[in-house]
Amino acid sequence: MRAIAIVTCIISAIDAFSFVPSLKQRYFGSDSHQLLKAASGDATILPFDPRYSAEGPVGFGDFIIDKKGGPTEEELEETNLVKIVNLNCTDLEVNTLVWKCLGYRYNPQTKSWDNEGCFPKWREKYPSPPDLIGMQRKYSPEIDKPSLRSNQALVRSIPSQNKQNLKQYLRPYGFNGYKYEGLTPNMTRRAQCTNWLLYYKLNLFGVSLEELIRRKQKRQEAIKREDDEIAARGEERPWRAPIDEAY
């Protein structure tokens, strides 16, 4: 039974990376001993393991990501972000980059993610970094619902004017969107995470929380003035897409 369990774990790990042929070949090859060499000391930690988010392997392929520290300009380059939607990085690497942008910081001493630097509203909802992708690739409600809900919360934090970032910024790098045929939840969530990362890069990266809040208040005041003017003219207020910003 122990041997069967080990083989099952190896197959599960290979399957988790099977959508990235280059990574599968580079890390796992065709032999199980390659798997044990892949994960920076502990390739037996798989997506269904609670330790995976903090101790799973990142940064072994062409995708630029470092678990330590905050997000960098290099990590947020379009040439790097397009690898997410082109399926050229792992689910954990996608999560890790979004987590860093949300303000979580990896603590190598405790092998855990700290939330002290998170956007306050987001931290209130998610004290620990949520799986925004569904790394287990199991979509039954009892397993997938937390991932689905956190991904939806991320999408709701993007203003309407930034909803089409993928088309605008990644098309020059060869990404023209997914075809409906063959579309999977994993691909959809990767696109949504990438769109949020582009929004973050364009609007939040390098800006202090105090400045973001000041800008938000200024926008809200401008909207209120516009609504008051519309009401004074006896006109109907235009519909505005709801937004639940992370900060």
C-alpha cells in the first residue's frame, strides 16, 4: 500500500505540471528520481498538501519569480506575464506573484506567508494567501469553492477601465486570447490573475497605501459631484460597474 501511495503522489505531481511540457521535461523527465531532484529539497510536497503554498517549488523554469521580497519590475514585465496565459509556468508561481503584489511576504524562518503588508481590505477577507487558481485541479464545490470565490474577489477589485488589459498589453507579445473550445477553469483563472497583475502594475505598483486611499477618495468625490449634477438636471444616474478594491 505504501508503494502504491508513493506512485500515486508522483503521478499527481507530474499531472499538476503536465500542462507545461517544458517544465515537465525539465524537472521530471520520465523517471521518479528526477521528480525528487526537482523541488528544491522536497518534491514530495504536492498541491493538496497544506505546506505546498509556502514550501512548494517556484522559480525553476523560465518564469521570473522569487518567493522572497516584494514584486519586482522584472517579474511584472509583459514578457514575463504572458507566460502565465501561455501556460509556461506553474499554478504556484502564478499564485506566488499575485500574493506578493497583494502584500503577503514569505518568511523563510517560519516557512510561512506574513500578511502585515497586505492591502487592509484584502487582509481582512484573507489573512492567509488564498489559492486563486485551484492548484489541485479538482473542481468539485467542496474542494474548489474557496479558490473560485477568492478569484472572483480579485476580479471584482479591477476597475472597469482595466478589464481589457490582456488584449491591450499582451497582444503585442502574441497572446490573442483563448478559444472557447478547450477552455478550462485553470486557463480562465490564469487570464484573470494576469489581468489583475497588469492592473496592479499600471495603477498600484510602487504607490503607497496612503496615496492609493487619497486617489480613491478623490475619485469618489468626483463621482458624487457628477451624480449631484445629473440629479439636479432631473436625469437618471448612469449605471456604473461595481468595484470592490483590495485596499
